[in-house]
Amino acid sequence: MTDARAPAPAPRRPNAILRRRRRELALGAALLAALAALPWFISDVYTQNLLILVLLYAGLSQAWNVLGGYCGQVSLGHALYFGLGGYTSTMLLLDLGLPPVFGMVAGGLVGGVGALLVGWPCFRLSGHYYAVATVVVGEIGYLLFINWDFVGGASGLTVPIAGRSWLYLQFGVSKLPWIYVTLGFAAAAWTVAYLVEGSRWGYSWRAVKDDVTAARSLAVRVFPSKMAAAAISGFLTGVGGAIYAQYVGYIDPDSILAGSFSILIALPAVLGGVGTLWGPLLGSAVLIPVSELSRSYLGSSGSGVDLMIYGGLIVAVSLARPAGLVSLFGTRGLAGGRGRG
Amino acid sequence: MAELLEVRELSKRFGGVQANSDISFDVRAGEILGLIGPNGAGKTSLFNAISGEVAPDRGEIRLDGRRISGLGPVAASRAGIARTFQVVRSFDSMTVLENVMVGAFTRAGAARDAMRRAEAVIDTAGLSARIDAPAVSLTPPEKRRLEIARALATEPRVLLLDEMLTGLTPAEARNGVQLVRDLRDRGITIVMVEHVMEVLLPLIDRAVVLNLGRVLTTGLPAEVVRDPEVIRAYLGDRYAQA
């Protein structure tokens, strides 16, 4: 078959894939610079908090996107890896005095291993059966932690005060450093997605998502591909959980392992565009402010109007833009060339 | 010519259906072999066994003397078997180039290398004009070419074509025939399943005729079409007497 490669095609301009990737990298760098400058113009704590949450969920949702978007394995149990990351870093800080900057990495590793352990049995299921299994596994994790006294049971864990320190991710009342912590997290998650998208893994994942039989016939190893996506996704989600735990200063199963987190992590990517580089950030930038604003203006006590607006928005977007918000921008650069992504 | 692919006493049952029973034949290096037979003869099932998608119940398939049966599609692909599907299976969220790159990663480690190899085989398959088009936007004959390009990207020794000419207009079918000849000239051994006899017979070197899961006869295309057994299988007893 060596003949099929020759003659080499005549030299031509960089192909569409390379051009698109260059464009996306440039856009990413520009956006990172803009977001890094943004805190200079935001002084009120409410808006700062909003920005922190947008960035945190952009990163978490990008982590979810690696497995649920690119690889097409819709997980509704990511709260488990999120919680594992938060509990790991907090326990390491409480029991061993390990600073959360390192605990974050440990939390990521535990999250990644957790995702592998869940993936081992669950990836034998496909489609909806896989999604349902992840819901169940997430609930099991939640119940285990509620009844596990070693990690505080239902009463949870409080992060001890350690003074102002980047090592301990504690900054007194100042929210400014948190913007940079979460920006770093979101940028790291984006970079990972960017790198794997252009690699052999990225192609394998998308092939697995589109047609497993055809993928196998081209020597794509389906199960290892899914496991690799799960490990990366679980790691990043665990890191996000550790950051979240330090940010809020207190965790219990309801505040970090509840099934609602699994939905919150998946939704920005789904709304913004699954399997695209920009979907998670775009979805988060729309969803989080809508959710926070409707809650603060309409009140969350009993009326539930905020949730109706939130749900209505999701329905509206999925009806009008089934491929997600990224498709609004039309350019194949932003949509990542995935029409049905 | 040497035997490149050997199928030996292969049997496969799906529930109550004996899809293949005791199938034996050889594919010689560099030939175009046609697998023909009426519907339900077991042609696609045999393809699935050779490409590793299903494991045979009994029997063996060897490529260049080494057993590939029962090792799965990944091992078969790595050994040098590639296939297209009766119902086209393109990766619809990807462009043509991205589709073919999935196949090219079989032999390439780096993305740039896979891209270069993919561009070359897309050229071979005559799809260069559509290289950046989303796979969903291709016409049916273009999709067939996409599948062939993707298969070529794995650098196969044996290419299995499952009804690649079915559903094409006569002009498209002629282009397809020319492509198959070109591939053979590049040293790829071809096994094809086809319903369109008048297109297939002049193209193939030898034919293996299947009926009801068994090999009815093997031989030159001109011989097998005169074989009374073959005529009976296709048209019924009355015509075989005539």
C-alpha cells in the first residue's frame, strides 16, 4: 500500500483544520488576555462572584465536554468526581496540613481514578443505559459520603483558616485572586480540550461518538478511548471540586456531591454546544448569570420562578439552536466544524 | 499467484440462522475476487467475520499464514484488512479530511503525519475537491468514496468492498469500477460483494458463489454464470433445465 501515498499532493496552503486550529488558539489567547484584564474594571463583590462562578463552571463543563461532548459518553454523575476532588483536598488539608495547591492535584487524581472505576463497568453499556448508570453511581457516592463519619458524614467539613496565602488559596475577604484561580482553571481545561481535540485521542473519541462499528473497523480501540476520556474528564472535574471547596470554605454531601451538580456541570456544554471548544464557556457565560440574577431578583424562596426562567431558557435554546449557542456564530472556526456537534 | 487470505471451514450461526457453514476459499495476492450470491447467501456475514466484527463459531481465517479470525476488528485492521459497509457509515460530525484521518492514525502517530497520509488517499479516491466538506453534505457516491479513502488510510493489504456500486447511476458505477481497478493496480487485493452482475462480472478475476450459507462454486466469472447450480440458485429449477 505504499504506492497509495505517492505521489505526494502538490504543496498547498495550510488545510482547513490547521487554519481553524490557529484561529482558535489566537481567539483563546485574546480572550484570556481580556479576561485577565477584566477584574480591573470590576469592583463590586457581587459581579466578582458572578465572574468566578462563570469561570469555574466553564472549566468544569469543559471537563465534562471531554467525555460527554467529544467522546459522546453522556455522564450525569460528574458530581461524584467534583465531590471526590473537594473532599480529597479538604481532608488532606485537615489531616495532613497539605496546602490545597497540592491538594488540588491530589483531588484531580482521585477524581480521575474515580472516573476510571466508574467507567470500567459502565462503558460496557451504551447510550441511555450508560447515562442512567452514571446517575445511579453518583447517588451511591452521595449516600456513602453522608454515612461516612471519617469525612464528616452529613455535617460536612470546614476548611480551617490559614491566613492569606496563595499556597492555601485563602485571600481574606478579597475575591480578586479567586478570579485568577478560576480563570487559570478554565484556561487549563480549555487548553487540555484544545490539545486532545487535535490529537489521535480526539479523533478516536469523535469516531466512537459518531459510529462505533466504523471506528472499530479503522482500528480505534473503543474501550481504552472511553477510559482515556473519562480519566482526563474526571481529573479536571476533581481539580474543579478542590477549587470550589476552598472557595466556599465548607463542604458537605449536599453542597458538593448532590445530583444537581451533575446537571449544572453538564448544562453549560449542552447549551453552548457539545463537543466544541467554545460551547462550555459560552454556555456558562449565559447560564450562570441568568441563574444568579433570576434568583436574586425573583427570590428563590418557594416561588420557583427563577427555575422556570432557567428551564425555559434551556428549552428555548434547544428548540432554536439544537447544535448549541456556538452555532449562532456561524463560522466554522468557532463551531469547530462540527455541524451536528 | 500466492494465497494472501485463506478462509477455512468457516461456520457462523446467528440464533436459528446458519449464516455461514463450512466456507472455504482463497484470495490470491493482487486479484479482484467477487463474492456473489442471492440475498441471504451469507455474503455480508462472511465480510463481518473476515473484518473481525464477529467471531466465527468454527473455522479459521488467515492473512499471510497468520490467523486473524476471532481477534476482533482492531487486530484485523492492524494486520491489513480494511472494509466498507453496505449501508455507509460515515462520521457525520466530521469533515472528509477528519474522517479519513481517523483511519490514517492506524499507521501514523502524529496528527500532521496522519493529515498528510489522509490527504494523499483522499486524492487517490478522487475526493480532493470535497476534502473540507462535512461528511453529512456528501452525495451517496461521494460517501462511498469517503469510505474507500478511510479504508485506504489504514494501508490495507486486502480491501473488502460491500456493495459499493449498489444504488449508483450507471455513470457513477463506471467511475466506481475504474476506482477499483486503480486500487488493484496499486497492489491492493480486493474482495467485493455486489448485486449488480453486469458491472461485476467484467471487473473480477474470479468469483466465489455463495448460496444459503455455503460455497456453491468457485471459478472464473464466465464459468460460474453458466453453472447450472448457480442458475438454479438465482432463478429457480425451471431455468436450470433450459
